[in-house]
Amino acid sequence: MLGVLILSTIKKVLITLFIITAITIFGILYYSSGRTYLNDEELVGNTAGNIYNGGLFCERDGRIYFSNDNDDGSLYVMNSNSTNFKKLHTDKATYINVDENYIYYLRANNTRENTSGSIFMFYNTGVYRVNRNGRKLKLISSNPGSHVTVKGNHVYYLNYDVDTGLFLYRNQTDGSLERLLIKEAVIPSAIMNNKLYYVGYDSDHNINCLDLSSFTSKTYIEGNFGYPIFFGDYIYYMDQTNDYSINRMNLDGSDRTVLVNNRTSTYNVTNSGKYLYYQIDEMDKSKICRMNLTTMETEVLLEGHFKQIHVTDNYVFFKDFDNTNTYIISADGPATLATFNPPNLNKDK
């Protein structure tokens, strides 16, 4: 009788422990599924040069996340050596940023080729976040926008509202605290030491600085700038006064030097800082080139009109103007071009 009582007691204890364990595990999983993992405050989601060019490629931890033209812009990932392709989401993704846990992007489904002519596709936009495996889609901002930029635990983006226009906003990476930063259509060029640098849009084209503690702006460097890239000891930029030539200067604005004394439409700097890639925009003399920033030697890559120059650690990608082809070239190696032709893994997520 005593043995039966002991066995009964042990059974009840085991059942109780099982229930407690199950509840604990469920609670941990539920909490983990709803939480947002924080970043180091110095994390940068994508380079300024890539964001200026549409944010169609972004590298993180040996993987390249990109918008696949062969699948109408759907979100894909591949290894850094351009192998092992995987479709992550059917959304047409632009302005891609990636941190340790998530992918942020602008949903551009309103620009898909197969929109069926629906006027409601205009609203099929916004800033979104998914896990790096393409699951658990989360809304950051529902309005149309552009130039999504992640720094630390904040997402910066231009946000369009029919009543106010296109202004710069900031949100937390969990989408919980949206804030209007600047009542202009300005693009974040760099975010450093709790300050946001940008070129004025309405009243000036200076490089200005927004203090992210006091939320007050001031002029940083006076000039007529376009698309500045803060890189190492320099700021690269287009000089709008000098027909969009490409220049660089020291971080304090001194020693302004012309690098490309032609009219250009876009440019980017490789992650190593070795090469400047740029598009000369001069009618029938248009061409895409690169310049060795140590020797200042230049190479013509292709004659014609090209756009959207993106850099990763090993490659540079760019498109011809009518989106017929995307080209790939070794970022710092020989000037040998190939066509980037990823597979269409047309599988619904």
C-alpha cells in the first residue's frame, strides 16, 4: 500500500513538472517570437552608395541579399561568391538593409510588371522587415517611401503622405515609435556620433547635420552638393555647380578635388576604397567607367547608358538603362564583365 502511494505521489510530481516545463518552454517561445533583437548602435544596414542607387544589393556575413530582376524583383539571397541562390520572399524589394537578425526593405509591389492594372497596387508599398530566413513579415511603415537606411536600432526613410508630402522619418527597428525628423525630402548620407548628415533639398544644397538628441539642424559644409558618400578620411560627392562632376574633399570640407570632370548621373565607391565606379552622362559619349583612387588611372567598362551601381565586398553590379541586363564585375580585380543572371525560383512563400 505504501509503495502504491509513493508511486502515485511520484507520478503527480512528474506530471506537475512536465506541465511547468511545457508552460515555461511555451512562454519562452512566445516571448522570443514577439521580441526584436537589438543591434550594436554602430551597425550599418547598407552603404550610402548602394542606397543612392536603389539598395538592390546588400551584403552581410558572407551572404548577398538582392532584388532579383529575373523574378520581378522578388527578395533573394546568395553566397558572396554568387552561388547557392534562395528565394526569401515574393515581395519586390528595394532599399534592402540587413542586420544580424532581420532584412529591412521597401515593398515596391506597385511597380511590378504584373500588377493587373489594379489601382489598389499603389497602396501595396511600405517599409517592412522579415527574419533573415524570409519569415515573419512585420510592418514598419505603411506609407509609400524610399531610401530606407538602418543604423543601430533605428530605421530611417523618406515617407510620403498625401497631406504633407515626402519627409524624412525615423522609426525603431520594431516599428513602435515613428518620428518626423526633417520636413524635406532629404536622404541620410551618414549617421555618426548621434548625428545625421544630409544634403538640403528645399532651401539649400549644403551638407547639413541633424543632432539626434536635440533634433536641431545646422550647416556642416556649405556648397552645392549631391549624393555625398562619407568614406574613410574623405567625402565623395557630385558638384551640382560644376555639371555633376565627381569630387572629393576632407571631412572638414577642405582640399576639394575634382576626380571626374564630366557630367555624371551616378557613382559608387568599392568597400576597399580602391575604385570609384561612375556613369558619364554625355549623350552619345555616355559610358560607365572606373577610376583607381590611388593611381587615378581610368578604365572604360562599357559604352552607353547604365545605372544603379552597387558594391559588395567582391563584386560590383550595375544595369543598363532599360533594365535589359544586369552586369557583374570583380570589385577590385580585372575589368572583366559578365552578365548576372540569377535563377527564377518562382516559389510562393
